[in-house]
Amino acid sequence: MASKKLKALPAFTSEAEERAFWERHDSSDYLDWGQAKRVRFPNLKPTTTSISLRLPVSLLDQIKVAANKRDMPYQSLIKAWLAEKVG
């Protein structure tokens, strides 16, 4: 199969301009994804957000006891349990 002629990438003046461009264009017109290589970014930390969660006091106390037994903060234990159940 013949190689597709790729379009030249425009010069972007801001991230917002680039984001708007990619929302309207197909990246395969500009990049040869067949040449792409998988990379890892091991030091990136996922974005987090705070939430408010109402728990019965007795449940929170039980969670804190379980976290104490594991020598970890109770919020970390809650995150670990949630990740285990979702993943």
C-alpha cells in the first residue's frame, strides 16, 4: 500500500489554539500513526479532585481502625478500596 502524503502541521500560538485545531481535524492526516511508539511517563501523577462524602460516624470509625491496622491514612485506604472495586 502506498504511503499517504501527510499534511504539514501548523504552528500554534497557544494550547487553546492547538486544542481547537485537533477538535476539527483528523490526526491521521498529519501523523503516521504506523510509526508511533508506545511510551511511558512513570513520574506523572494523575490529576485528582476533592469530593465530599457523607458517611455514618460508625462506618468512618471502622475505616479508621482498619487503616490504623494497616498503618496508612484512612483516606488512602478508602482510595485503595475504591480502586480495587472499580478496577
